[in-house]
Amino acid sequence: MTSSVPTSRSRRSDATRTAILAAARERFAADGYERATIRAIAKDARIDPSMVMRYFGSKEGLFAAAVTLDLRLPDLREVPREEVGRALVTHFLTLWEENEELTAVLRVGATNEAGAERLRGIFRDQLLPVARQVCPDPEQVPARAALCAAQLLGLALTRYVLRLPPAVGLPRAELVAWLGPTVQRYLTAPHP
Amino acid sequence: MTSSVPTSRSRRSDATRTAILAAARERFAADGYERATIRAIAKDARIDPSMVMRYFGSKEGLFAAAVTLDLRLPDLREVPREEVGRALVTHFLTLWEENEELTAVLRVGATNEAGAERLRGIFRDQLLPVARQVCPDPEQVPARAALCAAQLLGLALTRYVLRLPPAVGLPRAELVAWLGPTVQRYLTAPHP
DNA sequence: AGTGTTTGCCAACGCTCGTTGACCACGGTA
DNA sequence: TACCGTGGTCAACGAGCGTTGGCAAACACT
């Protein structure tokens, strides 16, 4: 039993716990699922590999705990209707540059079925609802959202994962100027 | 020495060689680089793993031999100028559905540096020259080609790798209708 | 001081991987 | 018949992986 430190006082292990999570995110983002070994993650966090197991149960458990993705998408009803495309692109660029979880989930999703399922979940639970806010016809929402996902994930893939030189070199503003109208059209333009 | 069968007569080993390559392409496309094991590939080809080594030297050698990608892009100068976007999208969709090498190189490129370099090479040697045929300003060619790559690879990623349900469900014609104008704009529209 | 829970390290397990080298079967040529 | 290149199998190697259980130190509470 022992409710020794039940409520608010921070346990000493919380530090290691977050250290492991940080190292895991970094490795998953850099190497993908298979090559990001528990041993390497543990070494980065300066603890023993067995600690990872004790805290997270298994490698899958660690991945699940390390990569919890909240896109924090804006409420598009508060954005001028002709600005939603640019707003989304801007938001995604910021998001992607701020945290490496997105790169991690994209890299892992490309080779690992569990990772792919994670991405499908994010699409379903986070992007679809937002698309629903601005799409004219509810029936077309999934298709339109998928088109946006294709464009935005394609950008992330070429720029942050594959690192195609021209994609890396393009300045933010220019990306927004090019992709904004595309996303805008996918979301709001009449079916072609 | 021995020029026993030097010229045209097909050696018996060619059959196994191509069997290995076919199995390798399939596994790389389905599993990515790390999880596509030589042992599994050899089993698919119904031979011993050591044969793979004899023929291709190493796993990297096998990958290099199995995935040689020719996009067979059309000569855009023979396509009506306002049709190049739709033509490219159509071409890519066909290409992707016909052979699994593209899925393989995309999956591998996402987690493996050698795979990523392979993709950068394809972009540089095959997509850039074609973009040069239709872009107005030569200086803008790399950026415009990169935008196209982002859109087209994003489609492939969501449809053939991640298998987002709405992206899988969209019929070819509709994809061409949506993405065609996007690619067209990236290639030929004036800089926004 | 004494006791029980945390927090950590260490050593090993069983497994799979890429890779290697020894050995065998066939088939054409001398 | 004897030979040799070719196409193939088999068993093993060393390394790295995820994972486990036992044990020592640090701490919290009485």
C-alpha cells in the first residue's frame, strides 16, 4: 500500500521518465521504429535499458507514450473564410518545426502498421472535424480532408523527412503563398 | 576462362536472379528496409539465403539492384500546355499502380538514408529535367518541381503507404480533376 | 535505528539478423 | 572417364535485439 506521495509532490522518477520520453521522441524521429533501439534510447537518457521496460512495459508501449499527437488545430470558424488555406499551412509549418513528434510519427507510419494506424487516427479525430467546419457539403468532407492531408504530408515528407534540397530551401512565406491556395481550394472550392 | 556461354544464350541462373529480385521488390515495398529480411526474401524465391549474398554481395547491393527506378516521364513539350498537370498526375497514378518499386523506394526512403538519397536522385535526374521543359523561368524550376513532388508524393503516401481510407477510396478520375490543376499551377502559373 | 518502498544497475536469456565458408550435384568439354 | 565451372544447400559465426529477474543503494516514514 502506501500512499506515500499520492497527490502533488513530484516523484524523483518523473525526471527520468520524461528524459526517456524525450530521448525516445528524438530517436523515433531520426531513425524510425526498427532502428530506434531501446538500448540507444536508454543510453541517450543515461539510464539502463531495463528501466525503459519497467516504466513503459515494452517498446510498443514506449512508442505509444512518446508519441501522443495533438495538432492543436485552430477553430476555423473564427478565421475569415478566404484565409483558411493559408492559416492551415502556416499552422502546420509551425507545428512541424516546433516538435519532432510529427517527424517521428510520419517516419514510423511509413514502415510500421501500428504507426500508420496512429496517423489514420489523427486524421480521423483531428483533421476531419476541422474540415467539417468549412466544407460546404458534408458528404464531401472526407475526400476533401484527404486531399489536404496529401498536400500537407507531402510537404512534410519532402521537406523534413526526405530533405529534397529545393523543398528544404523554400522559405516559409513562399510555401504559404503556394500551398495556401491549394488547401483553400481543396476545402472550399466547388467540386471540379 | 571459358567463354562457355558468353553471348546471348540465357544462363540457368538468370531465372533465380530475377526470382530473387521480384521477391525483394515485394518485401521492400511491403515491409521497408529493416523488416524486409534476406531470409524472408530467399524463402519467397525458394532458395537459400546465401545465394542472395552470392548474387548481390550484401543487403544494400540487393536493394540497389532491386529498386532501379525509371519514371518514364512523358515529353511534356508534346503535351498541350494547359494539360501538363493532368498528364503528370495521370502518369503517376498509372505508374504507382503498375509496379511496387515506387512503394518500396518511398517506404525505404522514409527510414533509410540510402533510400532517401535514392529518391533525391530520382527527383534530380528525372523530375527536374521534365519540369524544365515547361517552367517559364529557369531559376524557379527546382522550387516548382519540389512543390509538384510534395503534392505527388503526398498522394502516394496517403493512398498507397498509409492507406487513409478516403484517399484510397477516391476514384482515379476525381484525383486527376483535383490534383491536375494544382500541379499545373505549380509548374506554369506566375509566381504568386 | 529500523523497515519497506523506490529507483537503479547488472548479467543474462532466447531470438533473429546479415554474412561466411565448407561441401555437394550436375553438365559440358577434353 | 576425368575434370572443372556453375548453381545450390547446410551449418555455423558474431553481433545486436527486446526482454527478464535478481540484487544493491537511496530514500521516506515511524
